Amino acid sequence: MSKPLVIALSKGRILKETLPLLAAAGIEPTESLSESRKLLFDTTLDDVKLIVIRATDVPTYVQLGAADIGVAGKDVLLENGAKGLYEPLDLNISRCRLMTAGVSGKAPGTSRRRVATKFVHIAKRYYASMGIQAEIIKLYGAMELAPLMDLADEIVDIVDTGNTLKANGMEPRELIADISTRLVVNKASMTMQHQRLKPLIKRLAQAVEARREGQEESA
Ligand code: ATP
Ligand code: PRP
């Protein structure tokens, strides 16, 4: 049998929403992902395997060809640069916005701005494009705490309902990008495995469309 196709899934929030789409496309893990310590899983298709890894590692696995396909947030792809990847499908799940935010009612000063974020590259590019001098402070989580503790003047972070900002006395400011989860494909795999990938991507696109129609009907 030929080498199995490997799909790299982001663990956490995205995983829960990805599995029903994969199932609708005919790909289901043969055991529960959440009840296992395993990271590599067989599926109902003999020639498809799943790996479950940190979201930020997904582009790396796919770029280097250790996985043929990946599922990752556009925020992660923008931060990574996602060179050497195709992005054939918007899965339209885990939708949110990448924004700047600051303390409510406190306008940013005119001097060099201190910005706390885990999206260092995105923030650098964004502030440079706006002509704003920024000192980027890398954090790994709880960005909303940084302005409260006067570690930063502003943050760049994911905003969905806005509840996290509000609970910490902050307000959203500028939109940097609308975010959703994307399917990415290794460029060499897209060429070499085209016969196998094409129908799989098509079934996933149909699953995304069916989900969208279902949402419209229930709205
Ligand atoms: P890690 O645990 O690896 O640091 P993470 O905490 O960013 O990753 P999750 O919180 O599971 O991982 O988020 C995964 C993806 O889901 C993000 O990259 C983003 O695309 C999207 N996302 C994050 N927060 C939200 C949110 N509040 N609402 C909707 N989508 C979100
Ligand atoms: C994400 C993000 C924000 C929050 C925004 O955090 O980092 O803190 O969601 O969502 P909201 O606008 O609906 O409040 P998450 O809940 O995933 O926790 P994390 O900090 O562990 O990533």
C-alpha cells in the first residue's frame, strides 16, 4: 500500500469543530482522541492518519512534509509566514478577529507604544504599516493582563465576544484581520498526491458548505 496521507490537527478549541467536518467528509479516528494519550491515530480510511499537535506546530509539520495536510487558524498561519503551503479551503470554524486593544477610555499616547502579544511578527508588520513606533513584548498567554499591570500600553490578541477584554477593563481598538480556520497542504504533496488529495478536499468543501446551510436554516 502507498504511504498514508497524514493530516495534522490543531489540538484545543479548533479540534472540537474540525472533527465533525472530517466525519462528514468520511474520515473518523478509530478511537477517541480525547481519551487517549496517543498523538498519532488511525482513521476509518486505511490510507489516512491523523496527528494531534500544538496549533503553532501545524505549519511546520506541513511545510517540512511530515504531514501532507494541516488544519490551523489564520492567525497562526499569518504569524508563521506559512511559506511553502497551499491554503485551498476556509473551514469557516473558530471565527474570531485579531485586534489591537487597550485600557478603556485611555487613548494611546503619541510616543513609542509598548505592545504585549504572542503574535510578534503580525504586530511588527501591523505597527510598521501604520507608521507607529512599537516595542513588541512577547508573551505566551493572558495578554489582557499586561496593560492592567502597566507592562504594556496595548495588546494584539484574538477577540471573539469581547468578554475577556471587558472583564479586564479593556476595549477593542483596530481590526488587524478576520480569522477563521484554514486547510493547508504541503506544496509537494499537492502535486505528487493530487489524485488522493483532490477528492478529499472536495468532500471537506462539501462538508463546510453543508454546515453553513445548516447554520442558515437554524438562524
Ligand atoms: P496553544 O494552546 O497551542 O497556545 P491557543 O491557546 O491559541 O494555542 P486555542 O485557544 O485552542 O489555542 O485557539 C486555537 C485557535 O482558535 C486560534 O489560533 C484561533 O484561530 C482560534 N481562537 C482562539 N480564541 C478564539 C475565540 N475566543 N473564539 C474563536 N476562535 C478562537
Ligand atoms: C482566547 C483569546 C482571548 C479570548 C477572546 O483565549 O486569547 O483571550 O479567547 O475571546 P472573547 O472575546 O470571546 O472573550 P482562550 O479562551 O482560548 O484562552 P487562552 O488564553 O488559553 O488561549
